[in-house]
Amino acid sequence: MRILAIIPARGGSKGVPFKNIKILNGKPLLAYTSEIALQSTYLTDVILSSDDFQIIEVAKQLGIQVPFIRPEELAQDTTPTIDVIIHALEWYDKQDISFDAVCVLQVTSPFRTVALLDDAIQKFIASNCDSLVSVQKVPHEYNPHWTFEVNSKGNLKITTGEEKIIGRRQELPIAYHRDGSIYITKTEVLLHEHSLYGKKITFIEFPPEFYINIDTLQDWEKAEKMIQAL
């Protein structure tokens, strides 16, 4: 299976200025994701999608391909990830190059391992699902069976639509949330359904001790502490 890995890294980060190339424990944040991607057994090509020339230069130094510069209109705060992926696939299509699937690896989740990434790809291939996402378990107090929405009368209703709330924590089904570390999607789903997920989604559970999504300075400080313990 031909799998394109895309590392999206636009300029203009507001929460942590120059986040993607900010130095974390002696190397740019981008290096953590690029090193793992380049070591994977299953990724056909690993590319950066960016509008920022500083990030592009660092990526090239790290051995990441930068086949194009992302257009400014696809590098906004509100730009959906799916549009960034489709732009890359359309660029390759013009070169008569195609891929069976795309793996998106976000720079803000730096502490993956090669083993986890390859396990995720293997599971995706074996599952024949439309997509795979990495997930974390939802703490029981936030389980959707224990959360509420407000109905039309201004009263609370159970989010899952059940009439009776589950009484004991031990009876709650396990719930997960996507953590943003790994997305793998069939190309046909991306292009024809304009979706990162499709209808049939499998998952891999990301070890919580490695999990962080760097968006704020507080997250950055947490990452600095985490890397000392890894």
C-alpha cells in the first residue's frame, strides 16, 4: 500500500510563537515528528505542507520533502485539515503520482514512537476501514453516558439519549476521544467524501504518558517536563 505522510505546519502560530520550529530539549519541535515518520517502515513519502519559508528550511535540513509551498488561502486559522490534504493529493495527481492512503502527523503531538506509528498503519491496513485515528480514553466523569444537554424546555437530558442514567462507574462503556496524534485515511474517502473519517473508523489507543497536544505556553512547559521523564 502506498501511503503519503503529510506533516502540516503553517506559520503564524499565536498560542506559542514560532511553535513548529521552537527548540524543545535541543531540537526543533518539528524534528520529533519528522524523525519518527522517516523511520517508519510503511510510509512511502514524507512531506511537509507549509506556507512559511523558515519552517520549510528547517524541514529540508531534517530530510523532509517539501514538494510545494502551501497557498496563503490554505494557511489560515480557519483552514480545515482536509483542504490541506486534498491540495497535496491534487498536486501529486498533476505529477501522475497517486497514493492509497494519507497519514497526517501533527507537529503538536511530538512524543509518538516508531513502533506505535507502524502498529497504527498495520492495523489500518488489516482492518480495511476507511480511516484510523489515535485515541485516549475519556475519564469516567466525562463519559457521554454521564454528560447532559439542555432540551427545548430548558431541562437536562442525557447526551446519549437514554432515559435512565447509568448508576455505577463500573457499568459505563469505555469511551474514547481522538487525540490528534495520528490520522490515516483512504485516498478515495478524502477525495470523494471530503472526509478524514469516512463511515468505518478503526483506532489505536495512544499511551497517555506520551500524550500532549501543544497549543499554549502552558502545554509547552508541560512538554519540557515530559521529555525529561521519557
